Amino acid sequence: MRISTLFYTLKQGIINIFRNAWFSLASIATISACLLLFGIFYSVVINFQYMVKAAEQGVSVTVFFDEGLSEARIQEIGDLIGKRTEVARVEYVSAEEAWETFRQEYFGEEYADGWTENPLENSSNYEIYLSDVSLQQSLVTWLESVEGVRQVNRSELTASTLSGMNSLIAYVSVGIIGILLAVSIFLISNTVMIGIQVRKEEINIMKYIGATDFFVRSPFVIEGMIIGAIGACIPLGMIYAIYSSVVDYVIDRFPMLTTLLIFLSVEQIFKVLVPVSLALGIGIGFMGSFTTVRKHLHV
Amino acid sequence: MALFKRTKTKAIPNENIIVLEKVSKAYATGAPALTGVDLTIKRGEFVFIVGDSGSGKSTLIKLLLRELLPTDGDIYVNGQNLVTLKRRNVPKYRRNLGVVFQDFRLLKDRNVYENVAFAQRVVQIPTREIKKNVPSMLSVVGLAGKYKAKPRQLSGGEQQRVALARALINRPPILLCDEPTGNLDPKNSWEIMKLLDQINKKGTTVLVVTHNREIVNEMQKRVVTMKKGVIVSDEEKGGYIDED
């Protein structure tokens, strides 16, 4: 393609947007509406997943040892645990640390001073934090079979709830994103179809003169991609503008849930949302114009 | 047999720019549009195709534009068999044709200059050449002073001149005109026909489908008369045959 033809095609694509201003506005509005819904939904889901992940990281399994087990064996068990794939990190809690925490928590300084011996002498343990909460059961089964392990404490309810919630979020996300995309492609193809009907004659004239399919299609495709990009930028701008206010409002409105409501920053959200929205907007614009023009090229 | 016929190639004498050999065209519904049409047009000829509605004139133009393929027979244009022409080569083929329609088919949102330049853009002529060629072609059709006007600001005759300039700007060897005076008053019709005659005298083969009896009778060119999909008359310096 000649440089002059390339510039001409680009220019025509841009001019077309203004030439069919109402059609362009309708297309931009449709893409924006779909991508705004997508952006809002994505922000909610990704924050929810982040909160669940944060809660998951607090879930631990505690391992207690047989009475009188040697320090060397305890160390050996710690090494074995550390090598397991289910394990994110292991923390050793000595009997002294266990007692210190317990008395601070339940008695306070003065009353606890009355104790001369450590009542939790056999309570040294490993606190194990999981890489994936759904793997808790397999880890516990293995731990119970390890020689020298007296007891394994875990929270079955928390683990299964979080694990179930994660799966639910994944399924709902895929479902809703799928529906949103299907709706947006349907709306875009209808909007483009109306626009193409208006310009069917123009395409016919081009074809009679001897224009190649590529030459006919290029300005429409460029127009579609620009409309898609604008359609993506508008909801991104809106989400950027309102995200922090919404987060502040939720935190103010539900102060009792501050430990649970941990939100991602808008920058973290946008690391994924910007490229995905732009790709979707430009992709929808490209596909919408490419396929719709194709139907009219057989002249 | 039909399969072999579709792929045949044949040497066509260079002087015969358009050759139809036993061309038939049947649509899915209705009577056949063309039946066994044989027609040869020589380079540089001026030919009128006349006939009533439904006689097959429009089908003939569509076949020459390679918008349709014949059900049977072969069509050679400039030695190229349109039946075996691949779809991807159709744009290149059409660049050998200038086409003028009854309804002008101008791009309504572009001015006269842009409408004519458009045909050169399509064949990727450099912009600096387009800037030279378009004003020169507009002078030929008498519209040099109206290059900035939009089609709606022009009379029917002027619009048809723009369409003619667009059809001729790439200097095609063949000019196909489908009812070029159908939407024009007698004065403008004559002006367009005079232009077509001048163009023909410079060597372009001109094929005009028309209903205009007066023009056909006056111009004394070759006249091919069609009726119900067949050629019923083909006369050098002929006239419009009245239908009974």
C-alpha cells in the first residue's frame, strides 16, 4: 500500500466518524455502556477476590507435637512441612511464645505474674499458612500421618466457605462477563448494520470503480477501531473518577467491617482494566465493522 | 461438459474488445434474462443497446461488470474470460471499465473534485498526480469552475458530467453507460451524448444502454436491439426499432 493511500485511508476513517456523527455517537454510547458495566463488574469481582484472598491468608493449621519430642525432630518436621506445595509459610511458636500470647490475651500482666511454670509446656507448635485454602484437607491428612505429631488443629468451616466462595465468584464472573460480551456484540453489530445500510451505496460505487475489498473495508475498520477506543476510554474515565469515592463511601457506611473490607487501589485495578477494556473496545469495533462490511462486498 | 466449458481459454482477436459467445443467464425465479446471446464489439466502436424493460439489457451490463456470472456461455473483455476470472481479480478487471449510471451514483457528501479524485485513489495514483489529472478531466466535461460544489448543488446534467469525469479519469478502454440520459432533459441529454461521441472519437469503446429513441435515431451508430433475452437486430448505423 502506498503511503498516500495509507494516509487517505486513515483520514477517511476519521472523517467518516464526523460524517456519520449520530451513528458514531450511538456506537460510542453502546460500547461505553457495555464496557462501563464490564468495568464496574470487574472492579467488584476483583476486590471481592482480593478480600477473600486476604481472608484465606489468615487461615492456618496448627500442629502440636508428642510430649518430649526432641528439638531436632521438631526442626525436621518443620523442614518437611516447608517443602509441601500446599504451604505458603510456616511459623514456629515455642511453648514460651504460646504462653506469652495466651496470658497477654486472657489474663493481663499482673495476674499472669503468679505463674512460675509454663502451663503450656507441651504447646510448642507450627502455624502453617496455606497457599490455597482448598488444599487444607490433603495437608491435614498428611500431617496426621507424620511421626511425632500429636494433634492438628484446623478450621474446616472457614476453609470450605472460602474455597466455595472462590469457586462461586469464578463461575459468576465468567457467566456475567460472557453475557455482557454477547449483549455488547449484538448491540454493536446492530448499530454497525444501521450505519452500513446508510453507506451501502458508497460501498457499491467503490466496488464498481474497481476498489479492492481491502481498500473498501479499511476506512470502515479504522472508524470502528477509533469508535471502540473512544467507547473504552469514556467508561475508564468514569470509573477512575468515581472509584475512590465509592470505596470511601463503603468504608464509612460499614465501619464494623473494616477488617474485612480491604480494597485494591484504582491504580491496581487499572493495571488490568485499561488494557482489557481497550482491547475489548477496539476488538469489538474491529470485528463489528469488519464482519458487517464483508456482507456488502460481494458486488 | 459444463465443467470443461467453464475452464476453457481461447485466443480472442485483439480488435474484438467485447465478445459474448452463446451467453445465457437464468435467475432462480422467473424467465431466463438472456438466452444464447452472441455479440462482438470491436475496439473503438460506439454501440447502442436498446430494448424494452425485461429485454435483458441490464443483465448484459451486470455481466460485463462481472457483477453476475452467466449460467452458460463465455464473455471475453479485452481478451480476458470473465467466467474464469477469479473474484480477487475482479477489482483489477473493473479498472478497465468506466461506468456511468442513470442515477449518477455520486458520493453525496463529497464535492465534485473529491468524487472524481476518488476513482484515482482507488487505483492508488499518487496525490500529486491526482491534483493534476482531476482539474484537467473536469475541464473536458466542462465543470472546471464547479470543483468545490457538492452533488446536490448541481443540475442533473452536471451530476452526470461528474459521473462521466469519474468514469474516464483512469482512461479506461471501455465505457459502459446504463441509461445515461434517463434522468435528464433533452438539452442535457444531447450534451452528454455529444461528450460520449467525443470520447469515442478519441478511441474509447462506448456501450450505451438506452431508451432514448430520438438520440439513437439521430446519432446513426451501431444499434443492437434486444427482446426477451435475445438479440433480435444488430445494425450498423441503425435506428430504434418500434415494439409492436
